[in-house]
Amino acid sequence: MTTDHLAPHVTARRTFLAESSVALLIRDIRAAGHPAPDIVIDVMDPDPQFRLGKVAVEGTHIQSVDAQGVLAEAADGVQTYLAYPGWTVWPTCPAHGLGVHPSSTAAGVAEWVCSAGHVVRPICPDLS
Ligand SMILES: [Zn+2]
């Protein structure tokens, strides 16, 4: 397959996974008692710089094509949005009250990691 043939498939998959991930993240944000943020997902056609097209969640470029990888990247974009002045730190570590950041394990599972250096929980335990 050439890049031209591959691009629409990659873009469609990244868009689907980004939308699914953002929906899961918003569910968690609401469950934590915050109002649902208005997250923007940009989908751009291929160009000379991004020959497979480009999908971005609040400016964070989605580069993975697997569900957990996209979830970690989308979580980063959602956190960036939430961190704008006047907004909130989400999520926080229940043990330390510190902010957490998305990370992926060697096995490819997206997790929230506390700023103190330990894993808090999988970002979405029920996502396979
Ligand atoms: Zn902690």
C-alpha cells in the first residue's frame, strides 16, 4: 500500500480512537465532579509535512494507532486544556493530592502516574 492509500485508513482509525478516548476522559472528569470540558479534536487532510494526515486533541498530535496509545495521547491533550488558567488540575493522586500525567507501560497500557513517581491507576481499566 502506498501512503496515499493508507492515509484515509490511518486518519479514520485515529479519529475514531481519539473520539472514544475523549468520551471516556470526559466521563471521568464528570465523575470527579467537574463540568464537562468542550474538547476539540482536529482532523486534517494529508499534506507534505503529515503524509498520513493529522489528528490532534486540543493541539496534542495523535501518533499512535492502538487504543491505549491514543488514550494516553488524548489524555495529555485533555489535561492541557484543563490546565488553562482558571481551570483545574485533573486528575490528582488520592494519596498525595498531586497532579498526575499520562504514561504508557512497556506492555502498552495507558496509566496515570503521580508526580511523586508511582502509578495511580490505568487511565481506563475497562478499555481493551
Ligand atoms: Zn501519589
